Amino acid sequence: MSKIASATQDMAAVSEEQAASSEEIASAVQNIASRVNASAESADRVRGQMAEVGTSAERVAQGSEELSGLAADLRKLVAAFKYDEVETSGQTGLVPLNGGKPKTKARA
């Protein structure tokens, strides 16, 4: 009878150890699941931020194209002037060109 009682106690001890091990494993699995979930949420945030970066890059590209067009327009406008000394006033500055030459006043 003492052998049966001893064996029963041993089995109870083993069962308790298995229960404790099972709880540790369950806790570890839950911890891993929590970390995987946090990683997935981080990946979603990064994906959203990358989409915003892409949109911003497109806007910058559009702005650059628009600025390039404005610069070309400005070059055309500035090309109509040259830096020269105006004889009538004795001052220097931008003088509008007329066929590549400074405009002159008609003489009477």
C-alpha cells in the first residue's frame, strides 16, 4: 500500500510540474503573440507613413515641374532686357530691347 501511495504522490508531483510547465509555455506563447501583434501594428504604421512619403514626393515633383516652368517663363521675360547705360539719364540699369537694341526716342 505504501508503494501505491508513493507512486500516487509521484504522479501528483509530476502532474503539478506538467501543469506549471504548461502555464509557462502558455505564458510564453501569449507573450510571443502579443509581440507579433505589436510588430504587425508597427508594420501597418510604417506602411501608412510610406504612403504619405510617396504622396509628398509626388507633390514635390509636381512643384518642381511647376517651378521649372516658371523659371523658363522668367528667363524669357528677362531676355527682353539687357544691362546697359541709358544715355539720356546717365543711369545704368535694365533697358528694354527693341530688335536686340535699346529703345531710342524718336527725334522730331
